[in-house]
Amino acid sequence: MKKTILITFFGLLFLTLTSFSVHKFYVALYQVNYAPEKKMLQITARIFVDDLNTAVGKKYSKKINLGSENETIEDVNLLKKYFSEKFYLRVNGQTKPLHFLSKEMEGDVLICYFNMREIPKVNSLEIFNSIIIEGNSEQQNIMHFNVSGVKNTLLFTESTSKGMLKY
């Protein structure tokens, strides 16, 4: 009797513990800071490199190796092209070029640095961010803004890829 109860107990325990799978988070974080002394927006993007490689590779039908020793100049150029198509900031109603500065790996996250120059004042920001979203409906892009001491956060998902902030 004890043996049957123990087997049943451990069987149920095993089923309970193995029925839960690890859920991967599909989140990218962006920080946008306005530096008035430099008349510049500074943008930092933190994106899981495997998700980014998958999205860029799917978009351009090519195997991408960002953040690895097999990374090529073409991979970085496709990353820049992908960002230019899937991400923009319109400042005071005007689109300014987004300048890619550099990138680095931190664990399994690729950190990309961008800026937008010649911005004397920020009255409004219109944001479009569909990075990875088109290839993954669970992707969420969280953007934090710090403009003239005012902090805002916007969430971009499959249903919301545009946002607007007024200052």
C-alpha cells in the first residue's frame, strides 16, 4: 500500500514539474535621451541577438551571425538597413537620419548605439518601432524616453508599432 502511494505521489510530482516549460521572453529595451548641450538624441537598443539574427536573416533571406566570431561586414550592413526600415523617430514633425555608432555584446544581448544630430529642441516625437515584431507576434519593444527631464515609456507590440509624445 505504501509503495503504491509513493509511486503515485512521485508520478504526480514528476508530471507536475515536467508539464511546465520554460517560456522565453521576447522583449527588447530601448533608451532615448535628449542631450540639449549636444543638440542630439542618443539611442541605445538592447535586443536578444538570436531573435535579431532570425528577424534580419528572414527579412533578407540570408544567414546572419551578428555578435559571433562569424559576423561579417555584410551582416552589420544588413543590421543597419533593417533598423532604417523598421525603426524611425520623427522629431518636431521632421525625419532626421539615424546614425549607427557601434554595437557590443553583453551575454546574449546585442547592444546597439545610435544618435540623431542637429536637434535644437524637442517639442514632439513620433516613433515607429517594428523591430522583430513582424516575425514574432510575441515580441514587445519597450522604449524609455528622457527628454528635458521628462520621462516617458512606450510599449510597441504587433498591434501598436507607432507612438507619439509631446513636450
